Amino acid sequence: LGRDLFVKADPWFENSKIDLRACYSILLAGVYYLSLHSKATGGDFCEIDISKEDGENRIKKALEDIIELIYSGTK
């Protein structure tokens, strides 16, 4: 799935200084960590409980915002 995403996204980043793979790696690692942290401790992270719908939605919105910022850097 990742490879297909990068094949389609690479043209957007050809003439930019943004390293899409590095950005996505950091985002994905953060999601993995939040998920593991929540399951291991049963607690929140930065006062966000991702086991609740509101917390999950906040993280999803933040990911959307960050991805939008990444793509806006290609203009």
C-alpha cells in the first residue's frame, strides 16, 4: 500500500525540499506509539485518550492537518 501511495505522490514532491517518506515515517511511528501506549497503560497521552471516540477523532484531524501542511509545501 505504501509503495502505491508513494508512486502516486512522488510527482508532487519532485521539485520540493520535502522528504515525503521521512514525513510519513514520523507520522506512522507516532500513530504506532500512541496505539501501543494506550493499550499498554490504558491511559491518555498529552491528555488525549485515543481509546475514546473524541480522542481518536482529534488524532485523525491532526494527521489530516499535518498531511495538508506537507502537501502545501510543494507549491
